[in-house]
Amino acid sequence: MSSKTSLLSPRSHRNGFTLVELLIVIAIILVLSALTITGVKKAMLGAQKTQTQNLIRSVNIGLSAFHTEYGKPPLPDLVIAAGTDIVLGERGGAFSNAYIVAVLEGLGPDDTGVRFNFAGGEWQVNTVNKKLESYFTFPRVQQKKNGAYDQVGDASELELFDSWGNTLMIALNVPPFQVESQQGVRDKLLFTNNLANYSDSAPREENHVIWSYGKDGVKGNADRPGDTPPFRGSDDVISW
């Protein structure tokens, strides 16, 4: 009888997890964490690109409004007389995009201490925007991201920065338009010295274009480098 009772009695319950079960749980947690981090990074990149797109759209609105009134880009007469297309905001380039901010906002000598000593001498805002009218007001930022840098006296004062701390690049198509294509000199085709040219996308006869090289700061798809890499698959943001 005791033998039957022993055989029919329930087995003792096991406490805790085996090593294999613990490893499986840890693996699942790691996979879920990786998926979550990837999702968060994609969401953050998407938000940053949207913010940069909005800033580029703002520049486009201001430049279009100026061009509608004056029929020419917001540049000094001495630059327009040369008839050569120009890029502002290029890293290490000669021309700061802060000049575009000052002109489009109509900032005269009483509004800002910024002076633009570019090639050809000091550029005066009131010789370009003669009435000092405001065509757009850009957001001011204390860090070099998503707006015009608001640090009086700093070398980067009023410069426009994208979401990743890089200056926005702005190319202006300078008249007169006498030929179809001539390396940006008195021609219809907007010349950016290949800075805005991708293998699958490039400016044509726009009055102006604005762009950013994105989070990595490199033109086009970083997996396919070169002078003219593709835009597709990159984190770049462009206006055309």
C-alpha cells in the first residue's frame, strides 16, 4: 500500500529557472532592447530631418519673396556684375550664410554688429535690401542647431545651422542668363561646384537651392562615396 501511495503522490515542484531558460530570457531581452534602440534612433533621425526640412523651407520662402520683389538674388551689385553663381555656408568656404539671414530679415547697422568682409570688400545689407524690409524672420538658437546662431560677437553669429550642427549651404543662381551652361558664369544652369550634385539628383535652373549633408556631414550615401554619390539612401536634406 505504501508503495502505491508513493507512486501516485505528486512530484515535488521545482523552484527557479534552469541555466538554459535564463539564457533564453536574456537573449530575448537583448533582442527587444536592440529593436527598441534602433527604433528610437530612426525616430530621432526622422525628427531631425523634419526640423532641417522646415528650416530649409523657411530659407526658400524668404529667398523666393526677395526674388519676386527684386528679380535677382540678394547679393551686392559687385557680385551680380561678375555674373558668377555663388555658394554660401560651405564648410571652410569664403561666404557665410549669415549674410542671407541679415538681408532677408532687413538687419541694418543698428540691428546687428555683424559685418561681412567677403571677397570684394565689406557687403552692406542696406545696399541689397534697400528698404530693410523683412522677408522672413529666422528662429534664434543658443546652440548651433536648427536656426540662426544667436551669440553676439561670435564668428558664427547669425549663421544657419541644421539639426546636426552643420551650416546650411545655399547656392544662388546669378544673372544675366546668356547661355545654357558655362560653369555658373552668366548661364541658366545653377552651378554649385559639384557640392549639390548627386548621381541621381542635381539642381538645374532654379533661382536658388538649399541643402544639408545630414547627420554624417558627408554628401550622399556614405556607403557609396565619390564626387557624385547617390542621394537615395542618404540622410541628406535638399530643397529641389
